Amino acid sequence: MTGDIVGRIPIFINNPNLLSMDYWLKEDYQAKGIGTIALEEVIKQIYDKKEFDKLPFSSVKYPDVEETRIESIELEISDDNEPSKRIATKNGFKKVGERIFSLTLEDHIKQRENIIRE
């Protein structure tokens, strides 16, 4: 409410269909639900508003791809960072590998449909 920056959520697109990000909050703002809400809002921008789709994309690894279409979001979370794991799982992320949590577009749509039904 003061306009102070209390954290960050950097976003990286290294694959035309995969977005990776992490999040961090200043200590005074942790354990207040801010991280959960902030991640939820970023997910809405990615999957509901499609703000990261149709961005120009150029890569030697993907020479035939000209724009993005994000189908998966990944987070890398340290094994000992239980608060970050809770934020991720509250937002529908599932552990898919060592330190890697993922939320696919398909899972996001299913979750949204379940909320509407309830």
C-alpha cells in the first residue's frame, strides 16, 4: 500500500512453450499470503490473459518457431524451502523432478473448471 517493492517474480522464456520463473519476498512480508496471491496473479497473466503467448521467438534450438505459446510453467525450488513449496502447491504446481515444480496449461484449465463447479 506504500508503493514499496516487497519482492520479485522474474520470468524466463528459453523454450517457446515453457516459461520458468521464481519468486522472492522480503522477510518482513513473508508468511502473509502475499506470495500465494502474487503467483496466482502471474499465472492468470500467463494462462488466462495469454500475455506471454505470441511473443517473437528466435532460437538455434527451435529454428522453425517464430512465436511463443506457453503450455507449461516451471519453478525450481530448493528442497529445504518449505514456504515456497506451499506457495507453489496452493497454486496447483506439482513436483515433477528434483527441485522442479510444474503447472501445465491443461492442469490449470482443469483446476479452474473444478473451482467453477464447486
